[in-house]
Amino acid sequence: MYFLHFDKNQMTNLQDSLFKEFLITSRTGAYCSTTLVGCNIRKYHGLLVAPVPQLGDDNYVFLSSLDETVIQHGAEFNLGIHKYAGDNYSPKGHKYITQFYWEKVPTWIYRIGGVYLKKEISYGVFDSRLYIRYTLLEANSPTTLRLKPFLAFRSVRQWTHANGAANQNFQNIENGIKMCLYEGYPELFMQLNTAEATFNYSPNWYMNLEYPKERERGYDSCEDLLVPGYFEMPIRKGESIVFSASVNAPVETRNLSDMIDAEIAPRLPLNSFYHCLIHAAHQFKYQENNENYVLAGYHWFKCRARDSFVALPGLTLSIGEIEEFERYMETACKAIEDFLAGRPISVKIYEMDKPDVLLWAIYCIQQYAKYTSEKQCYEKYGALLLKIVNFIIEGKHPSLFLHDNGLLYSNGRDTSISWMNSMLNGKPIVPRSGYLVEFNALWYNALRFSIQLANSCGNKQDKTLTPFFERLSEKVAVNFRKTFLNDSGYLLDYVDGQIMDWSVRPNQLLAIALDYSPLEKSDRKSVLDMCTKELVTPKGIRSLSPKSVGYDPLYVGPQYNRDQAYYQGTAWPWLTGFYLSAYLKVYKMSGVNYIERQLIGFEEELYYHCIGTIPELFDGNPRFSGRGAISYAMNVAGILTALRMIEKLTHQDEDEQA
């Protein structure tokens, strides 16, 4: 039995299967994503979605879907499915699916009478090429396969509608055609590995296809797609036919079978929770102009600085990919150096100016030291680390200010400055301002780590800085406790003059989860116990306690409603990694069983939302439904980090017993 597997009953029940999605990505930023039954429910869905730099910074949907029809004795059996306005589905090809599984690639088995057809989808890791392979497993009479492409040629943020401007002409190429609907777009090449395929030109607009996820999100939800005609070819028992689509270049079609085999062979089998998360981690990796990036999530996120530094250790170091970490940090370091020098950012990493980004960069470097060695870390990143700390101390950051009490201050009344960054009418919905608890926890940790690295590996000049850093970190620790620790035994979320936010939020977890804590041991337990009691859910850590004013745990409805709820009680899996780290620091080995129980709840999520990965957030109340982006880098990284913690502790315990 495959780890990711769904049977006929599950696949034919649209109430269930229609909202299970899958995602295949390329390092180029292109992707293939739709539902398990092949019915698009988002404007971001498509079989070939690719970036087009000359058109803008978005991805663009070229091949929206591909309907398959099996023909025997003149009878046609359409395997496709589309949703139209009024809750109408046509055709209803999902009823022919007998099973879906994902070992190395998504795979479907269709049964039409005595015909068994297998479909596999793969994607070029380093190019924007889609492969779909059809294998006729069983048939008792001559069988014809028809493939009908639905074309969009639009940004993922827009819709396409029937119009007279679309160029419906095509040109024949080897075993296929090429088309370009609009000027400025690249050509779409569609080819097959059989010379018996014929293209029947019959252009037609299919009207009012509906995408229920967009309607649910409060957006327009209908579009029209152009079908230029269809490919038709005989398929024999045991034969495999490969369809290819690309916006880069045509291929020699005789190579298509070898090309898809070469793409599939090295892929990791998705035969466990851990392997699924590794596969998900690899999907966030993106390359452009020889630079390496971590996308924050799918389908709509770019490479954001904070997300990259939070997620990168979990996505690489926790799974043993040291060199991958170094490659992505090489690009990130360019962004840091540009920012420190006051230059425009020369790489495509966004939001470098946010006040906590440099603090998260130090955290990221610190994790590298733990997975390699302090010496190796110092040699690669030591100079940059000290440059960042001095940059902050010297007051050069435009929105992060070191006060005389040693704490860092930021003005967040008029703009978002932390990871809780939802905005409404140009103003932050959660206006966190002043001394933010996680900023200063990160700051204390950064100072102590800088001291540790300079003392153990630094040169003579570096070591002259440590006495000042020591005094400053001691001042930070004293004033951190005075500022944030309240009489109820937990930490205020932020303090700005006389304004104190008593909301119970998860940001305080960093004060006990990081390697260096400014809190006394008894205070750490008190803070952790409060977070455990009010914030922990089976799907992550709540962004706000149910007992706090403004609690809104359901991330549903139009954009306004979702923005209001975004950080007001929704649960975030990435914080689980920090929570579990804090729990181990307080409860030591006695916390291992508890941590394992917490992680079990995430395994079932691999079968919902987007299979094999973790979505952006969850409702803060039962049923703790997954919401937002279908795959989120920080969440995958946080859970991988937690799994690595468990593995390390288990081995440590075994060694001690031996």
C-alpha cells in the first residue's frame, strides 16, 4: 500500500476529493497544480503555470487543463471534469477513477469497462516542462485516446474571457503544435511521442468555468477558456504515450519517454511522513539568474526575507543538506550586504527593510553553527554576523533603534513591522509597536551568540568587542525581564511607553525557545505553561489566546474577514518548532513523549488541503481546518526541525543507556 493513496470511494466523492489539491514544482518557479480529480478550483490552478519575466513578476497560466477521452467502438468516455456556474459539473470523468497514489509522481488509474488507463504527471526540475504519460494497462478492443487542451494565457491574478483578440492560429511542429494567444507571451509547445497523433483544429471558447475557492475568498470566480481543438491517436495495450507542454522550446519527440523517465528516477519515494516533508521542502527552492531563493509558499508568495531566514535551517540543515543551505545563504548574504550598505537590493529577496529581518538572519547563521561547527560558521559568516550586530548598535537601521536600556524599539503604529503583518486601508490590523517581545528575545540571543563565536573562533580584533557585548547583553536581560514579565507569569507582547499589550500571544515563546534566554529558569516554566494552556492546538500555536480581546479563530469568508482573523487566533504550525524547543528546554527528556504526540496531528494533514505538505495556517478552534496557501515554507521547516529534535534526543538517550 502506498503512503499517499486514495481509493475509488474517496475519489468519486466530490465533497471530499474536489478540495484535495496537489502541487509539483520546478526550480524555475513554474508549477503544476490542480485537484486530485483534475477540476480546477482556483485561478492559480493549471497544468503549466510559469513565470514570464518580460510580462511581470507574476506566474502565468498557459495550459489550464487537459481533458482525456477514451474511445472504443465509437463510444466516447470523457475523463475530464470542470465546474460551471450553478454548481454544474461537466463532464464527470472522476467517476472512472479507481485509485490515486503518489509514490514518485502523482498517478491515477482509470477504469472504463474493460479498459484500464494509467496516468502519471511529472515536471522538469530545472525547466518549465510538463510531462503526462498515459499507459494502457488493459483493453480488449482497439482504443483511441483524445486529448483536449484548455488554454488561458493569463496572469494567476487575472481572468481570461472570450474575446476577439486571442490569436487562435496554430503552427505544426514535430508531433504537435505551437500557439501564442497574445502578443508578448511566449509560445506554448504541445507535443506527443507518437507520429500517429493528429491535431484536429476546432477552436471554441468554453464559457463560465467556475472556481469555488475564489468565490469562497470573496473574489470573482468565473472565466472562459479557449480549446483550440484536440489531439487524437490510437493507443495499444501496454503502450505508453507521453504528452509534453512547454513555453521554452520544442523537443525531439523520440526522446520524450527517456526524458520523463530521467525526471522520475531520482525522485524521493513519498513513503513516509518524513519523506513527504523533505519533498515539500524541495518544492520551495527557486533559481533565477544563478541565484538561489526560498519561496515563502504556494501559490502566491515570493521570496520574503524574514520567511527565508526562519525557514532555511529547517528546509536544509535539518535534513542534512549543508551545501544547499550555503547556496541559498550566498544569495541571501548579497541582500544583507546591499541593505547594510544602503544600496538597492540586487537580488529578488523582498522586505529586507523589516526591522526584525537582520535578527532572524543571525538566528539562521546560528543554526548553521549548530549543524556544522562554530569554526566553520565563523569562517563563512563570522564577519557578516559582527557587521550586522554593529550596524544595529550604531543606529544605522532606519526602523530599529537601540535605546539606553539595551532594548530594541520599532515604530509599528502606521506600518507592519513583524511577522504579524496583515494590513487594512494602509494600517496594520495588529499594530504592534515599541519594544516587541520577540525582537528583543532575538536581540539578546544574537548578542550572546556573537560573544560565543568571537570568543571561540574570533581574531584579536573580534575579541576586543566581547566585553562591550557582555555588558550590553546583561543590560538587555535585566531590562527585558523588567519590561515584559508581568505579574501573571507570562510576557507582554509589546510595550510602548505607557501602552502595554497584555494579549497572550506566541511571540513570547522565542524568549525560551532560542539558545540564549534572558529569563530565569522559573520564569521560563511559567511562560511555557501559560502558552501550553492557552495557545497550543493539535495543528499549531494560536496567534492569540481565546481569553484575549479580539479572538477570532476562523479564517474564512471575504478578504476583509480573513484579514481581521489572520493573527487573532488562527493556529500556525511553524511556531510548533519553537514551542517544542522551549518545552524541551524546560522539561528536558521528560518532554519527548509529549512532543511526539504533538507531531502526530500533522501527519494526517498530508491527506487534506494539498496532499504531502502543510498549509499556511489553521483555524484556532475545532475542526482546526487548514486554510490559506496550500503549502507554506515556514510550516514545513518548523515540523522538520521538530522531527530532527526528536531524532537527536532519541539517539542521545540510546547512547546514554548503552
